[in-house]
Amino acid sequence: MRLLRPIHFSGLSLISGLLGLVVSTAALAKLPAPSDEAKAKAAVTAAKTAWTDKVSAYQLCQAMNRTAEGYRKSAKAAGKELQPVVETPACTDPGPFVPPEPAASAVAGGTVAPAATSPSAAKVATASAPPASPAQQPKK
């Protein structure tokens, strides 16, 4: 009794297999490098995405503060005993979106580099932050 049969390839299956190999090889070909305009557009898109994430975090922080404040007011009105307020960092407003400017040396070299956030820009953003909400201020 034979359990294994020899495998026979028909001409059509052999040709279709070779055709599939050629097509898959063409799909793996290397793409050309992106142009300077495409790199600049990608840098602006990445900066806009990062800014949008910061705005979302700021809005979430404000919503959590409003919710906690509302809960504390309603609990106080109901006469419930409240836990002390937990200190949390103040919500930081990211400010308006400012697209990154290409560095002068990068433009001269033919490539566009994304702008990095400088420590002075972080200080300006912190200085323009709104005051902490009552829920975040320490009790006296």
C-alpha cells in the first residue's frame, strides 16, 4: 500500500508559478527617494499631528478638572466627607500651531530637517499657561 503519491506539475501550474514569482519580485522593487517638497510636507504633517495630540491632552485635562470640580461641589452639597485634593500638574495650553521652519543649513544642503523644540520655546509655553484650576491649587 502506497501512502504518498509522486507530485506531478502540469505545464500551466509551472508557468503560473513563475509568473507569480516575477510579479512579486517587481512589487519588491525599491521606491525612489522622496523629493525635498515631500520631505517638507511630511515634516509639517508630523508637527501638526504632534500639536494636535498636545491640544487633545490639554482639552482632556480641562475636562477632568471640570468633572472633579463638579463632583466635589455636589458631594459637598450632599454633606459627604471629601478626601483631600490630590496635587496634579497644571494643564498646559500648547498655543496655536506654528509650522516648523527649515534650518538654513539644511536648505543649503538640499534636505529639509524638522524643527526641534528648543528649551526657550518650552519656557514660553509654560509661562503662557493659564493658572491652575481651584481643584489643582493647594489648600491653605
